[in-house]
Amino acid sequence: MPTCQHLTETQDPPARTPGGCEECLAAGSGWVHLRRCLSCGHVGCCDSSPGRHATAHFHQAGHPVISSFEPGETWRWCYVDQVVG
């Protein structure tokens, strides 16, 4: 499996909004799946969700790696290198 430097240098910050997507909660909207930024702990919704807030956070903040914030899932994704880890 390909890897990248970003995946090997990730942190493990606590979720800023453990109850769901930060932007969706503020707007009163829903999501499909949740992703947590491994730089700052931002919780955003996946690209299957209407808001696509996890990807929007990457474009705004430049934080390269997210992890699934779904129970039982442990994968990570690097936006920069487009690699799952």
C-alpha cells in the first residue's frame, strides 16, 4: 500500500465537536459520515454529505490528513497525496 510523509506525521487531537459536524451542527443540517482532522480536531462531514465540510476544511486550513470519525473505523486519508493509510 502506498504511503506518504503526511500519514506518518499525524497527530491525534481530540474532536472539537464530538457530537457531529461542526458546520452542520451550527446550521442545523445533517450529514452522512464524519471525518476528524488530525491536525486540529475539526469534525466535518464526508463528501457524500451535502456540506462536504471535511474537504472544505482541508481547502481552507490546509491540514492534510483526516481520519474516519465513525465507530469501528480506523482509516486515515491524505488529501495532498490522495492516499489511504
